[in-house]
Amino acid sequence: MKRLVLLVGCLGAIVGPASAPAAVMDAPREHKIVGPALVCGEAFALRLRKGETLVRRDPGVDFLLYYVEGPDGHFLLYEGNAPQPHDDEIRTHLFFPNVIAIHDNRSPQSKARSRIRDRLVTGQASVALCPRQDTGPGPRRFP
């Protein structure tokens, strides 16, 4: 056991602590928006209502998370290509993000009041509201 501890300690001293480049470390990872407001994701637009708050989180890998809090509770939107199990989804037909997954554990009554699925705008309608979406890298195909 002492040899294992010594070996791990030596490797840590040789390799050193892992760190990201300064530009990545300084990049904002979280952005908060308070409704009423138009939120533009990479492949969707969402109009926040009064009393709703959205926090956009970029974990620095291959997906984005949007935490939405409102009078009826909270839910999560995921933009990426490989979501965890979820309640509902919208396929974008883009190279990235390929799917917008909706993680919503609220009551059926709360879901009916907020109608999040109906409020998510995608495709050309989203680009019309959020023109920068049409300038991203990669092929842009819409259904």
C-alpha cells in the first residue's frame, strides 16, 4: 500500500495538476436571463414569460444546458447529440445540435400551463428570430 501511495504521489509531481488553457478558463460558463425575453439557443428560440428565469450553462464539452425556473416549477433543456433519458425531444436535423431534449418532472397540470414543447421554436422560424443561428459552422439542414 505504501508503494502505491508513493507511486501516485510521484506521478502527480511529474505530471502536475491538469488545467485548461487560460482562454477556456476565463470564458463565461453561465448566463442568466430573466423574462420576459427572447432566448436564442444554438437551434431554438424560446420566449420567456414574465416570472420565468433561464440559466444557460456551457460545461465546455459537446452540449449546452438551459435551466428554466417559473411559477410552475423548473425544467431542463439540453442541446446536443447524446442526451440522457428525457421526457420529450425535438430533432433538429442539424449536424449539431442534433436534438433538443426536454427534462421535465413537473406535474401534468404544470406542464399543461407552461406548454414548453409548443413554445420552443426551431428550424427556419428560429433562424428568423435569431439570425446568428444561420452563421454557425457545419451544414445547416432543416426539416
